[in-house]
Amino acid sequence: MRIVCDTNVLIAGIVSDGLCRDIVKRCLPKHELFVSEPLLLELQTKLREKFDIDPARVPLLAFYRERANLVSPSRLPNPVSRDPDDDVVLATALAARANIILTGDKDLLVLDPYEGVRILSPRQFIETLESPPAS
């Protein structure tokens, strides 16, 4: 699967134990990951400002940067999300031709699906992986 992971899921995977950490460490490496410079910048900024974490000292983040494919999203022609900052996640997914956006953001989750891209919470993502393939 081609996956774009929003910054909140990645941050939860970095700063605390739980479902998001399991996804980031065990599930995401098995799929094609995509990211854009605006999403990387947001991730680094939030780690510094909200958690006082130096992104350069986070091995999981270094792994993510090495593993994720960098795409250049185009600006969406019209605002889509209730939160305009979330449109960059949608644009990144379109640029990546992603199958899934992985997010806990309700402003994104209500848009599922968007332009053929599934928008799943971490729990829904795990359930999708665990469900048998459709015949």
C-alpha cells in the first residue's frame, strides 16, 4: 500500500507507547511511505515546540526520512478540509497516488474517501490490515 501518514500519528508514535508506536515501528515499514517537505517541516516544528524534542536525536524520525518517498504536492484548487492546514496532507496523498492517509484528525477522517484515497484512523488501519482480502 501507498501511505501518507499525518504528523499527529507520527508524533504519537515517537513520544508515547501505544497503537501509533506499534504502527510506526511494525506496520509502516512494510508499505510504501510518502511525505512532502511541508509535512516534514510541520513534524520537526511540532516536536521542537510542543515536546522540546530535537528531531535530529530521534532515530525513528531518521528512519522515516530515509524510508519515505518525498513528493512535491500541488496546491489544491479549492479548500477541502474544515482545517485549511490539512489540505497539504490531502495534496501530498494525491501527489503520491496514495491508497491511504493515516490520521487521527477528525477534520480529515470526515472526508473518507477523498479522490479515491481512504482516510483511516490508526485503529481502522490495523483492522484493514487484519481483515481477510475481499474475494
